[in-house]
Amino acid sequence: MATEWNGISTAKDFELTEGTSMVQVYVGPGDRCWMLPTNLLCHLSSFFKAALKTGFKEADKKRVVLKDDEPEVFRLFVVWLYSGSVQGMEFPDIWLEKAWIFGDKIGAPAFQNRAMARLIKGYEDEDGVYPFDYQYNARDVDYIYKNTVPGSLLRAATVDAVVYWLATHDMIDKKWKALYSRGGDFVVDLIMKLRRIKRFRLRNPVDHVSDYMVTGSSQAECPRPVKRKATTLVDAGV
């Protein structure tokens, strides 16, 4: 599958929508419906390619049902299908993470990469500060780990962000304590990351966006790395 997509911006891109059959996609328990070009979906999603090009019943009926997915997350996917971007949109808590997880589910690495780039861009404000307050809380991390598998790039970005935050902020409120005490993959990943930090040097995800991209992606929407002094656990007083 394509790992780079800038939307329908050329005549060749437009061919994916021209003269093609349309498929009805029903999303969520309320069966919210979108009518989308089959070739465009198949070009960008291995799930839709398998469902619509291999003789499955969905291909015959030109109808795909995603009962367990959220319509608003799929709406974001549709916006990206046509524009190649998720810039300029407002996102409720954890929706970009949900978008990345949905992209993983349907085999759409280019969509995952756009969601990841936008997510990490949100780690910084215009002055290059790393606010993070509104990005992750214990509930969000718990959701991410319940909906991804070991080795997930979203898990890697999350752990790096949490470790970076731990160096300079207090993350020991009641909800975080509950998450830590539960153990599981997140705590294991956190400990392993702390053990691998050479000379206590931390990784700010903002400076390593490409590390969380599915192989071969474009960095068109990735934030420019901000030159900053390396932060260490010693510098942070930890």
C-alpha cells in the first residue's frame, strides 16, 4: 500500500475517481453511510482492496459495513482520502490516536503517517515549547495499549513522549498510579526504554518524527525539528 498520499492533486490521482464504481461504506452502530470511489479506496487501503477486488460478498454488493468503528474517525479518513491532509481540523481527545489505530486496522499506512505527523506536531506550541499537558493522560495511554500490539509505532511514540515528560513533570497522580500498578505491556515498555537511555539522554518525539512513520512515508506534514539542548534525567533533577 502507498505510504505517501497528498490527496487528489494531479490528473493521475483524479483517474482513481473517474469512471470507477462506487461503494457504500456503513460505519458505526447507526450505519452512517459514505459513497466512495472503489479504486481510490483500494489504492490506499489493503483491507478495502481485499474486500472489493477479490470476489468477496462486499465486492458483489458494493457495500462494506464497519459496525465497530466510529463515524467521526472514518469521516477524518474520508477528508484525508480527498485532501491528503488532516491539517486545520479540530480534534477531540485521543482522536488522532484513534485515527492511527483505524489506519492500522484497514491497512492504510499513508493515513497512519499523516495522523502520526499531526499528533507529534501537537506536542509543540508555536514557541517550540513541549506542553504535552493536553496530549496524554493515563486513560489515553491505557486505550492505546489496549488497541495496539507489541512493536506498534504508536506505542513507541507514546513511551518516548511519557519518558520525556517524566523528566520534567509530575506524572504521579491517582490515575497514573493505577496504570503503573497494573503492570502490563506499557510498564514493561517504559522500564525497557528507561534502561536503554544511554547516559540518561532522553528522546523528544518532536525531534524524531521519522522514527514513528511506516517505512517509506513522506514527511510533508512533519514539523521541522527544533534545535534544543539535549535534556537528561540529571538536568531535570530526577
